[in-house]
Amino acid sequence: MSDRRKHFVSLVRVAQALFSFQGIQMPFKHAAFASAAVSVMMVAGAAQAQAQYAFDLPAQSLERSLTAVGRQTQVNVVFRPEQVSGKTAGPLKGRFTADAALRRLLAGSGLDVRTTPGGSYLLVEAPTQLVQTESAVVDDVVVLGRGRTRQMQTLSKAELDKLAPGTSPLAALNKLPGVNFTSSDPFGAYEWAQQVTIRSFTTDQMGYTLDGLPLGNMQYRNNNGLSIGRALLTENNGATSLSQGGGALGTASTNNIGGTIDFTSIDPTGEFGVDMAGTYGSGGTWRGFTRLNTGRLPGGGSLYAAYARQDTKKWKAAGEQNIEQINVKFVQPLGEAVRSTTFLDYADRREDDYADLSFALVNRLGWNVDTISDNFPLAEALATALQTGGAVPAPYLNADDVYYNGGGVRQDTLVYERLDYDLTPSLSGSTTAYYHRDHGIGTYASPYDATPEAYGGSPVSVSALRYDIDRAGLISRLSYTLGDHKLDAGVWYEDNDFHQAAYLYGLTKGVAPTNFQRFYDNPFRTRWDYQFTTKTYQFHIGDTWSVTDNLRVNAGFKALNVTNEAETITSNTPINGVIKARDYFLPSAGILYRLDERNEMFASFTRNMAAFVASASSGPFSTTQAGFDYIRKDLKPEKTRTLEAGYRYSRDGLLASVTAYDVAFENRLLATSISATIVGNQNVLQNVGGVTSRGVETAISWRFAPAWSLFGSFAYNDAKYDDDVTPLGGATIATKGKRVVAAPKTVGGAELAYDNGTVWSKVTAHYQGERFYTYLNDSPVKSSTVFDLAAGYRVPQTSVEVLLNVTNVFDKRYYSSVGTSGFVNADPTGSYTTLQQGAPRQVFATVRVSF
């Protein structure tokens, strides 16, 4: 038993007591750690509040009163214009906390507020229901991040609810300025092909959190987290916020050099109720969802338990993508000053691959070329031809043009316990302890490795990567108001054990597998087996100074220290060692100046660092011992410096913003091959210079008539490599001045929406400019524009809603994600298989009902 586990033993009983009432079986290793941390912090204090402020507001429109409270208390109050349209607030006189002031103004309005992990106040219906039947939802996007010193937008839950159930919330971000999200399935949920680009940064260069918890880099081979689709049911999505240049100073992420996306989960309602929904659509897709709200329980707490299952057939070739998921959330006030939140997620996702493609392959075999998982005899014939040099069955030219199947299974358990507390009228804070376990496998039907006779004798075998993540962490923050200053400080600690191994499993000759996506046993070969340990320590401190009523300045810094260690269990090329990424001064500063109630200007500066990846698939450990020893002392972590400045305008029904930015990306890492005389011609990481990214992002939201709204965004991004690349032991590659791979220079979105409270509809369009998957920009991927349609009908005097979603309305053929198998220097023949196609037109119908 490890020393760490011994340390946890004496505290495990506390964890069991904490979670047993919900029937949650929290794995031993970190349950005690999480509960012990919570117990310690419970002694330290108890729920969020701010200092008291003197208010003297007249009776006026609710919107004006909410804006005044936000300005005076320096908090961000997030609401949609139609939520407060036509509503008034009585006078507010006396001394109140920001929370108390907002609740007094909202009394009798049918609205309530909830705090987000970033400290904002979000207006919600009281109580929140699956089906909203009151006011029309016209302008669902808080475009401006009003009152913020950085570029930021928030999508409301109402906006996310208009997507087809099961759709990734990342897909909804496509409408925001500068965002380009792609995938190859209509739900944006197929994890291998999920790709986000913002200001030339891609998926694994951004930070992601759920209720403040780190989700890691959200890559398919994620070594430090999980995707949002496995962390939270889409029906339980709350508001989602995007910060293009960098998140809040204390964001729990070690890779957010390119921006931050913060997801939230909804809270239980105060009334008993059952929400149900069923979806059916293209390809035999069906999804069922049920959520039970207990309402207010004895003791004042409330709880919901939700379950969903979705089965989706691939839109081309044979295969399925399925998920079963459970969410439980319990909110309990502990006295007047403490709020406890317990959250549990369990997900089991199984998906068959869409094959990576090349231009040449599509031109030769047609647009719908994919895996051949319904033709095992053909797969065996191709494998035999590859291994023996025999004739390749027509119409294929190469024996590995196509393959039988591939995919993956992911089983995740995520638990957190959060306390929000007041220490004094001026001092408040929160503490969150969390635990995450992932058990996963990635499969590929290999034509290169024949199954031995003793294991089945097929010329095809299953090449598999096994993944196990076992991580726990603690996040604690304090906020202190002193006159015109608001001080914030916090710490984040995470201990992550990542186990990764590669195996070959046998298949029986002439017998097609009946269940390809599963956990296999009895391998006939172990390629390698590694254990990686990552310890993360982060501290931040900042000050927000309200210089005047119209001028606000904030400044602070964070210190980040990440240690990665690799240990070989089994391998012909063992690797053992430690590497660190650390910087104890990563500053951030911003300024906001309000010209008047309608106009404001802002500017910000952020410095950030990305930790190394601890994995055999990428990062400094994806080499030999000699290769690692060669780079360890000189390798530098990637860093960014972001400058941005912008202007925001708002008045009744009209919101607009424009932001300019300049990003310097330093110490860019690239895997290169070095001389055989040094490390045996192995791939190693190398710092290869930088990237400069400059651009402009614009957005406008206009309610031009009752029930009608128009939204549009456009972004221009000029991102180029600063240097030529000279691989160790190789010739120089002329990348200087070339555009950054995967990043379009122009991105745009538009939406026309109608909602009269009973009937609603919207048409959206997303444009992505030309992209490249080669560093020399010799193989462009053409630009494309895709239209989606959504419509709904809320049955009057009932809690029933009918929803229709149509994706890719005009059935456009286009390439969605690029670089899914990596990027190359050049591809003049268009033969590198690293492209994914977008899904054709798909139609889904949903019925929702609440009891």
C-alpha cells in the first residue's frame, strides 16, 4: 500500500458517511482525500456573500436596478433582456449585500439568482423547469461580457435547450465571435473528431471547467480529464461562458494558453417534479431522458436524479455511438451562511469510428468511404494481402485503404463536494474537493499484426490502448472586500495517476466479432505498459480596484508548478524520469472604463503557461529513454502573452462589441525525429519557435421587433509561424510566415430567431474559411457554410413542448475536422489520412413534458 493510500485510510469512514445517503460508491483511493479536505475547510468557514453596500435606488425598470447593483458592487449580473422586459423594481434603500439586494429587487418577479463558479450572478426562472412556458426567449446570448475587463460571452441554458438533446454544448459556441467547432457527427459528440479552434489555438490548448472543476484538455486520448458530454447530461447544462483570451485568474487548468470554456450544471428546483423527454431521428437515433426533482426536503435541501440513454447509428457505413449516463445533484443549506453542493456523474460511452480520410482516398473511392465493419471477410482478405504481398481486392489500391473497425469505450465517475461560505460580511469563499476515475479503451482492427493460431488465427487482430485515470483535487478560494478593493486569492491542488498500456488481442479466423467495442482480456502481446503521475500546484492572488464609479482596474498573478513522472511497467523501450513545468509569476491585468450607461471600453493583458503532457501518445515521454534524457534539461513549456482591447455598446434591444487582440505564442512544441547516432531515430519533442496571432472579433445582437431577433458575429485571425523549423538531425523546413494549421483566417456566424412564447424558430449559419493541415500550406481545405434549423411549439396551458432540429439543412458536403491523425510538413498528392467529413442533413424530433 502506497504512503498516500495509507494516509487516506484513517479518513475513508468520513467519505462513506458523507456519500452513503445517496448510495454513491466513491472509489476508496480519493474518497477519503476529498471528504477530509471538505471537513477541514468546513471548519474554516461557511456560503458566499459580499460586504454590505449602501443603496438608494428609486422605483424604476428592473433592468436599470440590476445594472445599478452590478455597477456598485462590482459583480457581473447576467440576464437576457426579455427576462426583465416590462418588469419594474421597487425602491431599494439601506445596506445590503449584493446577494440580498438582488433578491429584494427580484421579489415577486418570477426570477431568482444563482452564483456561478466565476462569481457572477445569473438570473434564472424560479423554479427552473425543463419546459419554459412563460416569456418568449428571443436573445439568448449575453454577447458582451458587460462589465468585464476581458473578451467574454455567455450562452444561457435557454439557448442550449434549443439544440437537439444530446448535442454537445461546444456546438452552440459556434455562433460566438472567433469560435470554430467541428465534428463528424450531427451532435458534435464524436470525441475523436471534436475540434475547437479559437485565435489559432486548438482543442488541447484551451482550458475547460465544469462548476469550476478541471476537465483537462478534452482530447480523445485525454490523460487528465474527460469531455463535457461524459461529465454532464446535456439536459442539465446551465450557462456556458467563453473567454477567448484566457479565463479568470484562478481557472483550474494547466493548458488554457488559448482561452477558457466554463460549463455549469443547473441546480435542483424548489418544487417536486418529473421532467421527461424523448428524441427520435435520422439513422434510427433515439434518446430518452428522465429527471426527478425532490423539491424542498426536510432540512431545506433539494436534490435531482437524472438518467439518459442515447443510441445513434453512424450516418455512413455500419456502426453505432451510444451513451448511458446518470447525474445526481444535492444542494443543502447549512445554516444561513453555508451552502453545500454534492454532485455525481457516471457515464458509459461506446462509439465506433468514422475513418480518417484523405483527398486522394475520397476522390478514388467516393464521398462515403469509411470503415468496412459489416464485411469481415473483406477485412481479412485485405490483411492477408498486406502481410503476404498478394493481390489487393478491387476497388482498393492499397491493402490499408480501409480497415474493419475502430473506436472506444469510456466509463467515467465524477464526484465533487463544494462548500460556499461566509466568514464575515467582507470575507467569503468556497472550497471544492473532487474525484474522477476513467476506465477506457481505444480499439483498432489491425491488418498489420496477425492473430496467432492459439488465439484464433485471423489475419486481423485488435490493437488496443488501455486508459485509466485516477485523479483527485482540491480548489479553495477566498474573496475579501476592503473599501474600493476586492481581493481574491486561491489554491488548486491535483494528484493524477494515469495508466496507459498497449496490447494486441486475438480474433477468430472467419468469425466476425459481435461486440467490437468492449474491454478485452487475454492479450497475445503487450507492446508497452506505463504509469504516469502528475502533481499540480497553483496559487493565485488578485485585486479589483473600483477607482471611480466608471473606472475599474484589476491586476494579479498566478504561480503554477506541475511535475510529471513516468514509470515503465513493461516495455521493450522503457522510459523513466521526471520533468517539470513551473512559473511562479504569470501576471494578468485589465481595465474597464464606462463612458456612460451604454458605452464601455476595456483592455487586458494575460500571461499563461501550458504544462507538459504525461502520456505515451504525445508529450516528452512519447520517446525512448535516450530521447527523453536528451531533451529533458532544455525543453521549455509553451507560453502565451495575450493583449486585447475592445468596445461594447448596449441599449434596449441592441448589443454590440468589437475586440482586437495580439497573441504571442512562445516555445511551440513539435515532435521531430533526430539522428540515429543519438537516440536511435526516435521521435522527440523540440521547441521550434513561436506564433504571432493578431485579429479582430465582432458581434451584434438586435431585437428589431417583438419576438424577433438577429445575431451575427465575424472574426478575422492572422496567425502565422514566426520561424523556420530545423528538426534535430534534419533539413530546415520553411514554415516562417506560413499560416497556422487547422485555424481558419475568417469565421462567421448568423442567426435569425423568432419566439412569441408559444411558437419559436431559428435559422443559424456558420462559415469557416480555408484551412490547412500541412505546415507548408500546400494542401488547402476549402471554406464552407453550413445552415441549421430549429423550431418548437409550447402547448398552451401545459408543460409540453415539441422540438424539431435539422442540421446541415442544404445537405452540403464539406470537411469538418482537420489534423485528426496529426499534421504533416507537406502533402502534394493529398494522400495523408487526417480529415473528417461533416454529417449530411439530419432531422430529429423531440417531445418534452414536465409533471
